[in-house]
Amino acid sequence: MTASRPIALFDMKAQQALIRAEIDRRLAAVLDSGAFINGPEVRELEAALAAFAGCAHAVGVSSGTDALQIAMMGEGIGRGDAVFLPAFTYTATAEVPLVLGATPVFVDVDPVTFNIDLADLEHRIALVAKEGRLRPRAVVGVDLFGLPADWPAIEAICARHGMFALDDAAQAFGAALHGRRLGRWGHATALSFYPTKTLGCYGDGGALLTDDADRAELWRSLRTHGEGKSRYEVLRTGMNGRLDTVQAAILLCKLPLLEAELAARAKVAAIYADALGGAALQVPSSLPGADHAWGLYSILVEDDAARARVQEAGRAAGVPTAIYYPKPLHRQPAYAAAHLGAISPGPLGGPPPLPVSEMLCGRIMSLPMHPYLTEGEVARVAEVVRGAA
Ligand SMILES: *Cc1c(COP(=O)(O)O)cnc(C)c1O
């Protein structure tokens, strides 16, 4: 095999090379204007994000985590409220309800889609309602690795129980379900622009999307210390959660590439699926009607030993891999007590187990996934994985 550039798990350099002149021009404009907070680029980006997602409103915020927090603050979620979310996700999804004094209720995930298990969700809502100590208040559906959760079903469950449906689409901007992009499912959609996400900036950033004008206006207030019509009127307790003008300028350079990048990611995924078919592992599958954003390409190998073998073979061959996530959230020291306290022992027997989340943490692994992988590189990764799995 000929010497080649190292394969990257994510690649931000190839993309930057395509738009470097535009980035320089946009950054220079921000430096010249000096409008580092709430500059015109923020509004311009918000309009472009809403147009891309097909929703009415986008509100730029300081990170994906703050997007989740502002959305929950907007609903007044806090003490006494139960927020249902998958046990197999990034820590931020669970952190936010706890920061607000609410209780996260961990729900198991589906072994094929890795997204929230609807039967288990209904079961846990019923347990919490029956106990009567916490109020079932919100469901956070995560579109893990870029695959939309089953939003029509989550919306129906939330409607039935009068709950807030929040889409944590941090890994999935650009994905769609039944022809409708994320941003139009649930009551609110949280995006992260962390550099490795499908649309990433050069620092921290995020956004909230909705069709609801009142929510959008409330979020604009909350991200600026709860300010009212004038800057010196404080209507509610908010936070400093704005998106920097510089990051909005970077995102304006990158957003025009996103459509083609999503197509390139889908092509990489198709090559992987072909090349890995028949090996002793499970490749990702889709949900009927879903367009995956392929934020990550995660496979399931036989067991922990097989995963260690693939990682070792990858290291030797210059093929980076990663584990998202090695531990389910209910087992994290920071969240274990909240998990055990959410559904009491006694008549209800405590929280039911989360076997799929536990199983996935022992077997999941992510392969290089970005729009600038060549067919040869994807084939090289697949060969290493097949040989070791
Ligand atoms: C990245 C991520 C977040 C947090 O986004 P930040 O911008 O890093 O705060 C939240 N939820 C999920 C599922 C994520 O992957």
C-alpha cells in the first residue's frame, strides 16, 4: 500500500481549505465592525439556519448544552419535574435537567437504532405518574449519531401526557424524517456547533429551532439575562447564552457546504455498509423514512475483546477509532444517585434495568466519518475492521 495522509476520525482541515478565503473575508468584516456581540452576522445566520431546516425561527446560543438549558428554562422546568431521556447519550443531555433542579429519568434505547425505546419510555412515564412524587414534564429525544429518533411517536406520547418534546439534535443537523428536516419535530430543537458536529464552528456555539414565535422570543430574552424590550429591564432569570458574532461568521461560510457534505457522508456510509457486510458486526441501520445525517459511523462488534482488537489493529494501521459511549449515564458517578432516586424502591421496585444501554456501551465503536474521506480511505478502514473484528 502506498504511503498516504493519515486518516482522520473527523477532518476540519480539508473543509477549511475550500473556504479559507471566504473565512478570512468574513472574519475581517467582524474585526472591522467591532460588533463582537449580537453583530449582524448572528441575525443573518439565524435566518439561514431557519431556511435550511425549513422552520420559522432559529435563535443562536452559546453551545448545544446551553440550547438545551434555555429550552428547558423557557418551559419553567425545575424542582419536582421528571425529564425523560435516553441512558445512552452524551452527558450534556442529562446534565441540564439536574442543573435546573429537575430529575432526569433514564430510558433504555433500541438495540438497532440506538435511539430512545418507546415502550420503555411509556413504562417509565407510567411509573413516575403512578408514584406521584415527580411530575412527568418533558421528553428529550436524542438523534444519536445523526439518525432521527422516532419523532411522530415521541410527539404522540408527549401530547398524550401534556409533556414538552425537546429534540437534542446536536449530532444530527441536516437529518430529516418523512421529508421534514430536524428543527420541525417536537416543540423545540437544540443544535450544537461544536467543531466536530455536522455543522461546526471554531469554538463553542449552538442554536434553538422552532416554529413557535413565542418560544423564540422567550429564548432571545433568556440568552441575554432575561432582558425585556429595553436592555435595562430584567423580566426573568436568564443567563449569558449568546452566540459570538465571530462564530456566526464562521458558520455562514460553512453552511453553504452542508448539503453536499451530507451527501458525501451518506456515500461514505454506503461504502462502509458494503465493505463491512457479512463481517461479524452490526452496521448502522436507518429508520423507515429517515435521512441519516451521519454525524458518526458507529458499529457494534461481538464484545469488548473484539472492540479492543479492532482498536489495536487501527492504531497499528493509522486508523483512528473512538468509543461513544463507554458508560451509560445512569452508571456515571454524577448521575447514579439521581437515577436511583427517580423511581423509588418499595412498591415500584426502583428504576427498571437498562440492559440495552449497558450492552451497547460494551460493544459500540465509531469509525472515521467525515465528508472528505476518499473511497480508498474508507476501504482501508473497512479492511482493518474486517480483519480484526
Ligand atoms: C455535543 C452534544 C451536546 C452538547 O453540545 P455542546 O455544544 O458541546 O454543548 C448535547 N447533546 C448531544 C447528544 C451531543 O452530542
